[in-house]
Amino acid sequence: MKRGAESNAARESQIVDSIMKRLRQEQRCVVRKRHGTAFCFAGDADLYGSLRGRHFEIEVKRPGQFPTDLQAARLVNWRDSGALSGCATSVREALAILGLTE
């Protein structure tokens, strides 16, 4: 693995950790990190869970990065089914997807 790839992954993982830490402070919120395996659907979002009975899917990216076409399509599928979904590059953006504020 290239040195740059390692630092990129670490920065995204820090964003994921920050979002999860903040969401765990919310009452009636369950959040999980999805780890890609052969048993997952390609393009599924990084974080999923439920906030006060409403399912959510959040794709996490570093600032300046965007979801792949497949990831964006999966988020639209979830949104069309009634879930809260979106792409976040920060805790603030993740909270906005869920209708929460700092």
C-alpha cells in the first residue's frame, strides 16, 4: 500500500469515529460501521443505524471527495424508501443528514 493511501484511510476513519462518537450521545440512536465483505452489497454506505425509529445510511468521505456513482445510487435507493441518507465529510454534515444540530 502506498504511503498516501494509508494516510487517506486514517483520515476517513477518524471522521467515521467522530461521527459515531457524536451519534452515540443521542437518545434512541443506534449506529454501526459497515465493514465491506463478500457478503455485503457493493456501494453500501459506511454507517447505518436508527435514530428515534428512523433508519439512516451515511457514506463518509474526506473533504473534497465524493461518493462513487454506485454509492450515490444506493443512497438514493435508501432515501426513496423513506430512510435518511447522504454523504458526510464531517460530524456537522452527518448531523444535518439526520436533522440534528450541534
